[in-house]
Amino acid sequence: MAAPQKLVIASGNAGKLRELSALLEPLGFELHAQSEFSVPEAEETGTTFVENAIIKARNAASLTGLPAVADDSGIEVDALDGAPGVYSARFSGPGADDARNNALLVEKLRSVPEDRRSARYRAVIVYMRHAADPSPIICEGSWEGRITLEPRGDNGFGYDPHFWLDSHGCTSAELDPQEKNRLSHRGQALRQLVERLRTGS
Ligand code: IMP
């Protein structure tokens, strides 16, 4: 049997590493966090999810000499012209955290009627064979919802307590993790990546 192909994940998040390992190890990949190679986090200077994911993957590939996978995600709110978008994690400025970001989101949408609070999560996952790869594999997922001003649910993270799903009559913070995975932007992009690596397309 061929030796597993080492792959570096451009993230320090242990949860992401576990989730990706479970999906990619059966395909013959051996995953490593970029922290194992002391790769510093790349500055997310792009203005699109695709740009930021490529910046992160290229940084990891270039500093390790290995193929790299990176993701970028966020929430787009139509009444805010797509904000916070790529700035979702940094929405409330220096010292931003989930509580402050959600408080700012609610403040900005307080006078917007419910039927105009449409929003979607987006995720992009990029696979680069090497740092100079001219045609990275780019996988995207999106998940439609609406922003509710009253938080509900304790699961998930980020904007989940305010992300209302008409289809389920609850927020994404009220879904169990498996169900969220099945529906979510990130789950969609991940399944696409697995399929494209499996089939070489
Ligand atoms: P990233 O780590 O640069 O991709 O930043 C993603 C940010 O977008 C997170 O910090 C959250 O604020 C938001 N986000 C992305 N996906 C989700 C999700 O599934 N639930 C809640 N918030 C999310």
C-alpha cells in the first residue's frame, strides 16, 4: 500500500482538524495542523472568501512544502449589503468575540422588518497541491436563513443563536451537531472537497 500523502491544514482549530481527518484519512491522506510546523497564521487581507482561503492555503503550503487545505467562512446579511461577510469574525472591531459581534448585528437590524432580514452563511474550502498551484480546487457551500433579534439555542458558535431556519422553525444553535453538519455551508463544501479528491476532478 502507498504511504499516506501528508496534508497540512491551515488552521489551529482542533475541531476542524478532527473533522477533516475523519473524512480525508480514508482517501489516503495524513493530516497535520500547521501549528505542528510552527506556521504562523496568514493575515486575511482578501476581500472575498476565495481570496482569504487561498492566502491561508498558500501560506501553509509555502512554509511546509506540503499540499494544503484552508477554509474561510462568514455570514452575509442582505439588509447590510452583504456585511459582515469576510469580516464576520472581526465585525465588532478590536477585541471582537461572538457576544459583541451578535450584539452589533442585532443593533444594526433592530429597525429592519423580519421579512427583510435574509442572510446566508458561506464557506469556501481550498486545496492547493503546492504553493504555486495555478488551479487550486475550490469548493463552496451556502446556507440560507434569516436573522432573528432574540437569540435561541446553545449549540454551535458565532452567529448561530441568531440564524433562523424557516425550514426547521429553529435557529442553527438549536440543531444537533450532526444535523448542522448535514445542512451547513461548511458541510456542503467539505463533502464537495472529499468527492473531488476522491474522483480527481
Ligand atoms: P473564519 O474562521 O475566518 O472562517 O471566520 C468565520 C467567522 O464567520 C466565525 O468567526 C463566525 O463569526 C462566522 N461563522 C462562520 N461559520 C459559522 C457557523 O457555522 N456558525 C456561526 N458563525 C459562523
